Amino acid sequence: MRDACLIMVDIQNDFMPGGALAVPRGDEIVPLVNRVAPQFHWIVAAQDWHPPGHASFASAHPGKKPFETVRLSYGDQVLWPDHCVQGSEGAAFHHDLSLAPAQLVVRKGYRRGVDSYSVFVEADRKTSTGLVGWLREVGIRRLWFAGLATDFCVLWSALDARATGFEATVIEDACRAIDLNGSLDAAWKEMNAAGVKRTHADSVRV
């Protein structure tokens, strides 16, 4: 149906095993995403796209290490290893991911001073990516999410989808989590409370 859209979240090399910010077993989702994609008329691919020295990188904060937290102008920020640097191989989509059906690529995190987990709104909670307008323009009202990582970019994107009036479903087995200090369990609790649905790839029926 033409009111449904698959959003492929950050299925990029740096989030794969061996990458700069590897999500455990992240590569396992690629065949599942490719399997469900043909059901969708509309597909959006989100791409982390950081400039060198991005504010979310631990390397940009002398004395700080990855996974520590600092306070930035927009709030608390987890510091990450340098990852998905613009134009790098790490920022490229996984080579087995079928991108041909995607109509739109949304790049996020490209402003040096603010991170962007959500495909809708950056971490300052003010700066829009413009995706909402595009979705409404083409008549989409139901969104399905697959990608990396469940407890960060998928979580924030699904919550923002609900906050802006879309139905949201996370394809659970087509996602993987970082699970930092219990973040996966907390993420599912937040999504359940917001009305985000969850399903498995074999049960996707658009």
C-alpha cells in the first residue's frame, strides 16, 4: 500500500562488526531488510554523516574517552568513537544492502556541533531534517523501522514518528542494539509507552 514506508536506519559499515562503532551482530539484519523491502512502495534510507571533529566524538574532547558523557549546549551527549565520517568507507552503506528501491536518503549528524540520532529531528530537538514534510507530501501515514541501533537511532526515530502523528512499527529482528547500561530494555519500555508496535520480518504485511 502506498501509505506505508520502510525506513532503513544507519545500515552502514561503521556500525557493522569490525567497524568503528560496531553494533554486535549488526550484519545479520541486512538479509532481513532486503527480504521485507519489496513489500514497500516507499523506502527511505537514513545515513549518519559526520564531519571530522564532530562534537559527539570523544576525540573532540581532550581527556574524554568513548562512552563517557559530557554536557553540550542541547543537553547530555554520549561520546562515541569517530565514526561515519563524511565520504569515508565507514560511512558507506553495507555493500549487500539493496538501496535500489529507496526514493530518499536522509543524511543526519552533519552539523558539527549537534548530534542526530533521529531521522526526523536532531538532538537539539529543534532542527528538523525535513523528512516529515516529504512523508506527508507523498501521503505516507504508516512507518516501519529496521536498522541500527535499536536503543539509539531506531528508538529516537520511532518515538519522533509517533510524536508527529505517524503509526510506527519496529521490525525487531531486523534491528540490533548497542545495549549500553541497560539501554535496550529502557528503549523498548519507552517505545511501548509511546504506542510503537513491534513485529518480526516474517510477519510484516503491508
